[in-house]
Amino acid sequence: MKKWTRWEDWVAIAVGIVVAVSALLMPPMGSSLALMLTLGALLIVSGVVNLAMPGMVAMEYVQGALGLLLIVSPWIGGYADPMTFGPAWMSWIGGAVVVIVAALAIRPSMKAHHDAITH
């Protein structure tokens, strides 16, 4: 697997950017600003690490965990408001997308890791 070519990691980076920027553009509720900026930045970093080293299976699990944290962050941070499209919806949608792409990337990452060890 070649570096810088995996679409799953580019999607995770894009979600991290969208989450972080939307935290700045939407009215803050609870601790949405801090949580969304932090998790968005961590998604960007984990995506770049995954792109640079595509055989690191553990980083796929880290991305999945960050997606799960993004999903539960509205309840943890006190900004879960399903009646308006705001920070909670951005967290839920972004987290779900990251969990899905991380799950899709695990098998190819395992294969790349296996190929790197056996050759």
C-alpha cells in the first residue's frame, strides 16, 4: 500500500477539519468548542499519521475511538440538542463517518502490515 493514497484517511482528515471549523462557526453550547476543536485536531493528526505510515493497524483503532468519542461528546460536554442543527449534529454525523471509514480501513491496514513483515 502506497503512502498518501488511502481515501479513508483523507476522509478522516476532512471530517476533522469540518468538525474543528464548524466549532468556530456555530454558537457554542456547553463545552462544544473545546471538545470539537480537540477531537477535530486529533482526527487530523491521526489521519496524517495513517497516510504517512499505512501499515499501522493501531492507528486505525485510534481513529475509530476518536470517532466514538466524537459521537458521545455531546452528552459528555453538555451540548446534546437534537432539536437544532448545531454542534451536536456535527459531532454525531462526523463521528459516525469516522467510525465507518476507520472500520473500512482496518482490513487493508492489516494486509499492508502483514505484507511488510513477511517481505
